[in-house]
Amino acid sequence: MLLLDIRPVSTIADYFVICSGASERQIEAIGEGIRTELKEIGVRALHREGAALSGWVLMDYGSVIVHVFLSQTRGYYNLEQLWQDARTIVRVL
């Protein structure tokens, strides 16, 4: 899991959360877990796109955008490299 502060390099959001799962089922479970936990504290996604079947689910919470990838899809798109000028807040391997 990676938390990037993208404020210095973009106006689309303040933070990106980038995480991955080993299977489509894990991607769906991660996304659902995030949605459920945030909903319990009154935070709802503005938009969700993608599906576990595609290997990438994006959840837009306004100032925070969550990307949940299949491991190989995450490597292919390599958002960490694309947003390399953003500041890394948290990296969990």
C-alpha cells in the first residue's frame, strides 16, 4: 500500500492511495472493505469506476483517490513512476 501526497503536483486530488491484491476476489474485497469502513463514518465515494475483472478499481472520494489493482496490472500502469514527484507519506510492503 502506498499513500502519496499529490498536492504539489496536481489539482485533481490531495492524496492517492495505491494498493493491490493477488486476485480479482481480493481486489473486490479490498474495495468493499474501504467503502464499508468509510460509509460507517459518513464518507461516501463521489465516483467509482472499473471492476475487479478489469484488474483496476478506482474510488474517488474527492480529496482522496483510491486505486486498487491486481499486482500485475499495478506493475503495468506503474502509477508510482508516473507520480514520482509526489511525496510518499506511507509505504507498506
